[in-house]
Amino acid sequence: MLSAGARDARRRREERRRQRAGEPHRVEYFHQVDDPYSHLAVQTLSALASAYDVELVPQLAARESGANAPEPLLLAAYARRDAADVAPHYGLAFPRDAAAPAPDRVRLAERVLAAADPRDFAERAVLVGQALWSDDKDDLARLAHDLPLADEAKAASLAEAGKQRRSKLGHYSGAMFHYGGEWYWGVDRLCHLEARLLGLGAARPGTEASGPVAPRPPIDPGETRGAAHLRLDFFPSLRSPYTAVIFDRSIELARRTGVQLVLRPVMPMVMRGVPATLTKGRYIFTDALREAELLGVPYGNMIDPIGKPVEDGFSLFPWAREQGRDAELLSSFLRCAFAEGVDTSRPAGLRRVVEDAGLSWEDAQPRIGNDDWRDELEANRATMYDELGLWGVPSYRVRGPEGEPDWSAWGQDRLWRVAQEIRRRSRL
């Protein structure tokens, strides 16, 4: 899963299969009506069809439940806030302060889209989404009156069939694009899909000159230097592929801008009772590979540090902070575990972590395995849940100046927003 070479070989086999079968570049898109990220994604479909020689196959898909969808209420609330926050930066629209749509309106929206011709799906889904998320019941009712309308049973059946199709192909979320054996989540992963289509020569004339449909915004704080009056809380973990990908870039951003950096590590989700399925793990680890490639970050030579290695690493965190080397310790651990194939369960592996962080192995040994760090990590987790409405890592909170509300976000693919927020606030 973590080998770029094996991944590229799978892609070549898939392309040979497609050519032998005489098939088009077929992209399946799974639209979940009550998912904010789906509303963003569907706004890009027409542009994608114009830019690339692809057959877009849109499908309704019902919401997933169970182990692949922990914390559904938190996710729904955060997704609305996050979608509104990032939409303008992708040239898209999502209303601020959107509320969860009422179930009867979701069902009506599904009925409108269940009756849509695939060629009209994108346009209608955008209109339906605008009415749904702006809580405009009159506009939604007008659309239902003016457009063909499937009965409720048919709409539910189509949404369930889309969910089953998505599950069979190996995923569980809304706003998902599937192409050639790989998954691409929403507008935030279209840059990877577009790069793949470009490499296959599937771009229509003029596409390369005009640029991609949904480029990832750069991590650019501008000329920010005077951000010492701001505080950046950074919530990493030691068994998170996404943290491993973005940790050093996060530290670099803090040091470049001068913001007060506070590291607030948390236990890995699977070590605090949050379930993780094979399907979810497969997507996360392979997606992190693409994210690492996008940033030019070493990744993939991994020995999983789950369990005691993570606990031993965290047991050294308070001591490393006293030495002013807390960021260096976490960086060294993540690099060794996820990029250099170091077995951190062995004393020699943990010694490598410690010494690469510029710390004394002799001084570290008596501290390994203590429990002094557990209350601090639990307090950090509680802050994420109770104050920020987040539960995963890496997460960020920007604070200050006085009078400005805190801003927070979850994900390695939000560091560009962290940089923008630091830049904006540094000028206040």
C-alpha cells in the first residue's frame, strides 16, 4: 500500500486494461445529498467534463454508518463549518452558518436528483444543494415542482444502490471520485486525479494552459514576520500517517512566521477506542502517500509504531520539552517510523529516535515508560472534542489577537488555511 512503485505499476495495468477494452476514462462520482463536501464537489463536475476527455458517472449514495463513520454528529457539524471556510478559496460556494437539513428536505432533494438524466445531474445537484443548504424550502419546493420527480421509494433505492456500489469498490464517504482503482475525496483530492489524467493524456486542448480545475492552494503565509502575538495550537499524534506527512511543514510554518507554537499531542484514535476498519486504513495510508508526494516529503518505508512504541515515545515528550527539543523528538519519531523503516519497538530504534532529535539516550532511558504524560494528552483530546468539535489529527487552532474568535481546522490538507489565517491575523 505504501509503495509508489507498486502503485504506479497498478496504474499501468489498469490503463492497459482500459485500452484493451476500448473503454473511456470513466470517473464515477458518489453524491451524498446531506454531505457539505458533496455540494462542493458537484460544483466542479461540469468544469472537469470540459477540461478532460472523461465519462463522468454521477450516482446518488446514502450516508454510511458503523465503524467507517465514527462521530457522525461531530463530522456533520464540522463539515458544514469547514466547507464554508474553504469554498471561496476553490472558487466555490457554501453558505456560512448552514444548519443540518431537515430529513424531509433531504428526501425531497434525493427525489429530484433520482429523476435527473445523468447529463443534467451536475447542474441540478448544484441547484438542489443551494436550496438545501441555504434552507430555502420554497426554492427546493419550486425545483421539485418544475423538474421530474422520482417517488420516495425509487430515490431511496437508488441512494442505497450507490452506497453499495461505493462499498463494493472500497469506500464509505460522500463526495468521492473513483477512477482506475483509486479514490479521490472531494475538491481537496481533485489535484491528484487531475495530475493522473494529465499524465494519461486525457486533458482536452487548452486545459494545461488554463490550469487545473481545483488546484490545492499553496502553503503561503506571505511575508508574515510579526505574528508573535498569535498562538498556534498544533495537535499531532505518533501513529498518524497524515501527521507524519505534515509535521515538519507545520513546524517550519510556525518558525517562519514567529507565531507562538504550542504542541498538544494526543493518543492515536485506535489506541483510544475509535474503531478503524481495513477499508478505512487502506484509503488513509495510500492517500497519505499521494499527499506526501505532493509536498515532496519522504514517506512509505514504515514499521507501524502502534501500542508500546507510541507510549514510549510520548513518555519522553515532557522531558524533551524541558530540553527545548519537543518538536525535534516528535519529528524524529514520525520520520523514523513512517519514512526510514526504523523499528521503534526495539531499544535500538527508540535510541535512534532520541539521538536524531539531539537528545541524550543515557538521560532518556530512565524516563522511558513513565505515565506522567497521560493526563496531558487526555486534556489535549478533551480540548479537541469539547472546544473545537474535532476528534482527529493533525488539527490546528489559531488564537489572537484579542477580540478575534479562535479559528480551527482538521487535516494536513488545511495547513494552507492555517498559513492564510496567520497572515490575515498578523495584520490586525
